[in-house]
Amino acid sequence: MKKLLLLGIIVGVVIAFISFRSYTKSFSPEAVAEYEQNGLQIRVNYSRPAKKSRLIFGREQDNALVPYDKVWRAGANEATIIQFNRDVTVAGELVKAGTYSLWTIPGPAKWKVVLNKETGQWGTDYNDGQDLMRQEVNIRIRPEVAELFTVYFEDQPRGVHMVLRWDQTEAIVPITPNY
């Protein structure tokens, strides 16, 4: 009888977890951004939150969804994951081929991009002791509003820019392959 009760509890927890995950993904759907050029492959797995008339980036006291100078998961739900098939330089810092979680620290004029060695965690479980790199990157402000958070790539003469776009802000992350 105890084994049956334990099995029922385990099944209930699994169903609750799957239901919660499906519920949160309905608000911020999963997405993948991929880049492949000259043997360099980059893959970003993330979720796409929506603006929904909210103040996205700004001061904490103004109730911004993503406050300046605070670590943000660069998406929603689980931590955003980035994979490189070869060694690269990200915003001036050497990064070995591998899989990392991607975080940012938005600011009004510049952002910091953070690659963290820990992967698979929920997006609020950030451990700065696992940081591989923190580098400052430029932003640009667009006149049009991006309703959904989006990651995309722009080719450059010596590599690529990964662009993190939401609301009117784009963070530009330069990536160059190390051949």
C-alpha cells in the first residue's frame, strides 16, 4: 500500500511539473536562433517573453520588468543556452567550444553579456561563481518596438553579431571564430 501511495505521489509531481512547464511556455514560447558560416556553428535556445504594454528595461524604482544593473536570463523560463562548435572570441574574450548559459546585465547605455558554465537551471537560479566571462557590449535603440524578445545574427566581415532584441533595445554581441 505504501509503494502504491509513493508511486501516486511521484506521478502527481511529474504531472504537475509538466503542466507548469506547459503553462509558462504558453506565455513565452521556446525559440532557437542558429548561425552557420565558414565552419562556425552557434545555437541559442531561449524563450520569448512579450512586452504586453510593460516597461521592459529601466530603473527598478520605475517597476521595469528587467531592471538596469541586475542579472537577467536573456529570455524567460529556463536559462538561455548558447552552444559554440569551435573556440570563439565573444566581445573580446576567448571562449572554448562548448555549451553555456547566457545572461545579461542591461544598462541604459551599455550591457554586460555573461557566459556561465552552469546549464539546465531555471532562469532565476543564477550562480555568479560559475561565470566564465562578463564583457561589456554596445546597444542600439530602434524607433520601432519589438513585442517579443528575439535573438538573431548579423554577418560581419570577420565574424557575426548576435543581437538580443526586445522593446526598442538591441544588445550587440560580437563573435569571431578562432581559426
